[in-house]
Amino acid sequence: MADSYYDPKDLRKFGKITEWSEELGTKFFDYYGKVFEEGALSSREKSLIALAVSHVVKCPYCIDAYTKDGLQKGITKEEMMEAVHVGAAIESGATLVHGVQMMNKYNKLSM
């Protein structure tokens, strides 16, 4: 029995998603590859963004992949942690700003 629901070895199987939907899987990987090409943002900057987003969406596979990718691109542990904190701050702010909806609804219903 596995120690965790997420098996790190499954990340290596990601490319196999095309086996069950070749057209859509191929389109996804074409898009994904295009997104991570050098452009207005460097591949290093994109790796940091991907690492932060990986934490916000809570994807252990992505966290593993973009930690490794970041190390290969020379990103320091301090830069990685700062990116994670940026993601956490945005996620927290997004949660809290929805409190305004609750406040509006409460005020409307309690009148």
C-alpha cells in the first residue's frame, strides 16, 4: 500500500494522458510547451510563476517538477520561498476579499 495518495513516480506518466484522448492531450502538450518558451518572460521567471501557482493549486506533482526545474535554472531557495509567499498572499487576499460578498449579503438580509 502506498504511503501517500500521490505517488511521485506518477509524474513520469503524465505524457500518457494522450493515450485516452490523443487529440486533446496533444493539443494540451503543444500549448503547454508554447507557454513555457522564452518570450516576454524568461524561462526562469516562468518557472518561478509555475512554482508559486503549483502551491496555490496544491499540486504535489507540479511542486516537485518546478522545484527541480527551478534548481536547474539556478533559482535559489530564497527566491523559491519568496515566490511561494507571493502565491500564498494572493490566495489569502482572494479568500478575504470574498468576505465583502458575505458582508454585503449579511447587511442586505439583516435589514
